[in-house]
Amino acid sequence: KMCGGKKSYFAAAVCIIILTSTVTLSYLRLQKLSHLPKIIQESSRCRGKITSSTITALKDNRTFIISPYFDDRESKVTRVIGIVHHEDVKQLYCWFCCQPNGKIYVSKAKIDVHSDRFGFPYGATDLVCLEPENCDPTYVSINQSPHGNIDQLPRFEIQNRKAETFSVDFTVCISAMFGNYNNVLQFIQSVEMYKILGVQKVVIYKNNCSRLMEKVLKFYMEEGTVEVIPWPINSHLKVSSEWQFMQDGTHIGYYGQITALNDCVYRNMQRSKFVVLNDIDEIILPLKHPDWKTMMSSLQKENPGTGVFLFENHIFPETMFTHMFNFSSWNTVPGVNILQHVHREPDRKDVINPRKMIVDPRKVIQTSVHSVLHAYGNSVKVPMDVALIYHCRVPLQGNLPQESLIKDTTLWRYNSSLIMNVNKVLNQTVL
């Protein structure tokens, strides 16, 4: 009745609103239905080949699967960490094989390309699929179509299916070791500093490195500190060593760093209380606490409900030396001796120092490099008098004279145990 006759503009507006919302609601209902798992075939068992590689290309060569993870923080879904072409990939389906009843369910994936693509055509992507209600699938296959033969599709094991108790407090994620990496001394010093600060696990996404570095990695793997994840991304995509797209025909930035970081967060969600996202030439140095455990428990007390702690990056140029800690045995090892670099660049007026993070992985949904994109709970910027990132690298302000740099010897607090531990490792690997 209301929509007929010449009532008033008001009535017309109300009609339009009612119609629009009805249409929207039915659209949303259909959308939701289209993502619900449907049984498409029954089969006694699933025989697809189980994939063991870290990066798997699908047939379209526009979709690359890293790993699926069970995620029940909001609803029961399989979240597949992958890389897709942001325009070309329109639809994907998760195929679940439910044992022992032998039913095969297909769910339409929600394709969520992370907003931090930095202009590259390919980006870190979550493929999110609702799981069948009465089944906890252990494997999933991904396909462009809801039809076909599941035995022809590669199968991926769904991780984090079983809740574990934390095996470690701190895991450091190193997102991409590439460029025939050979900064051996600084690598060993960083890992030993992490251990002093309370880290039990360092996960390295390794593209390539030198023969000597391989030897050091092998030592740390046998020790149980390092876990190496093979990261052959350049055999699938043209990678850029820049983080920003340069219109140069490359596909993805910085060796797929963001995808690796997201995979690392999910991989350690059940096993590590905290995950630290920084580079191997960076060390988060606490200024008020002896180690990360005491620092983090105090930060968590002061900031209840916070899942993401951001630390400010400070450059300690490797071109500015002090003559202390000049050990002849270390001089034969390739790489930088961080103990000799204790002058930091001053802040620049109009430049914001980037930050790196210590996160509670169970509160993170999607992360970028210097902040999280989606998380439960707050992010907090940790003040510089509590901790800063010691980042020893080539200078950003190369023309500054030494007197303009700030002498900061926080690192030296740890020197005796650091020197002893580094010598131990060098004697067993390099020297």
C-alpha cells in the first residue's frame, strides 16, 4: 500500500530503503549459502598426492599455495596462506575429504588479497573456506572449479588442527634469506643475542645462501634452535629485491616476504607464546629489563588486551667503528661484528622510524612488515626508553660526521656471554 499512490517523498524513500535492505539481505544470504560446504561426491577414500613442498603452483599458474591452517577463532574455517594474482584469480574452491564416511565436500573460498601489495601484481592472500560441520578434515585440495576428480588434485595437510601446549616462549621469524647470504658473523651474533634474550626458536625462510652459511644453519638445526623453511619463490615468480613495485615486470616484492611472515605467524600460533617479526640484522634491545620475558610480562600488565607490540627501528651504521672487541679470530669470518658498531643515527625531523613487532600470534589475523593489518585487540607502540631495535646495516644518513651520531652501548651489557657463546659456535662451525 505504502509504495502506491502519491504519498510523499518520505514514503518513497522508506520504500526504497526497505527494498534495498531486503535485496541486500537476500544477496548476503545467498553469498553465505554459496560459501557453505556442499557434498559433491562420495568416495571410499581420497588418494590425491600429499604435497610436501612449501610453495605449490596450481594449474592456472596464477595461484600458489603455501599452507592451510585450521582457524576457529570466529567460525570453523580452513585458512589457506597463499599468493595470487590480485586481478586474474576470480574463484577458488576448497575440496575436503571427510573420513571415515568418504564424503567429499566443496566450499567456495573467500579470496582475501592482503591490502599491502605495494603495487605488485601478486600479493599475500588468505583463502578462507568454511569447513563441513560434522567433520574435522585433515587435508584440503584447492581447485578453480567445484567439479572434477579429487584424486587428481594435490592434497595439503591442514595444520594447527590439534591444540598444542606452548613449547616455547619466543620464536623469531626471518622472512627471507636470499642473495647468496653470507653475513656469517652478524648472523651468529644475532642468533646468540636472541638466545640470551630468551628466544628458543628461529624460523628462517631460506631462498639461498653461501656454502659457509649452510654449514652454520646445519649446526643450529642440529642444536634445535633454527628451523629452515625452503622458500624457492623465484622458481615460480619473478621476484624483486625491492619492497615497492618499479614497473619492471617483476611479480612480487622482496622475495614474497609478507607471505612468509604470515605463514610464520600461523605456523607458530599453537606452539609459541610470542612471535617476533624482524630481520636478522635487527635485535630488539630491552633498556629497562634484562630479557624479553620480563619486558613482555611488564608490557602486557601495562597494556591489557594488547596483542601487538611495535618497537622503533634505529640504525647503527656498519661504517662507524669502535676499536674495542677487535678479535683476530673473528676477523677471518665474513660479516659484520656488531660489538664494534655502537653509534646510532639521530632521528630525522620529517621521517618516521619504521617499527618491527613482537606479537601474540593468536591475536593476529593478517600481518604486514611494520604493522598488522587485522588483529584482535590493540597494537601498542613501545616507548624508546623501554626498548629499541638495534639495526646494524649500511647507513641511511651516510654523510653525518661521527660527532652527530649518538653513542649507545646498550649492546655491551651482554658482551661477556655474547663473546663466549659466539666463540663456541665459531669453533664448531667456521674456524
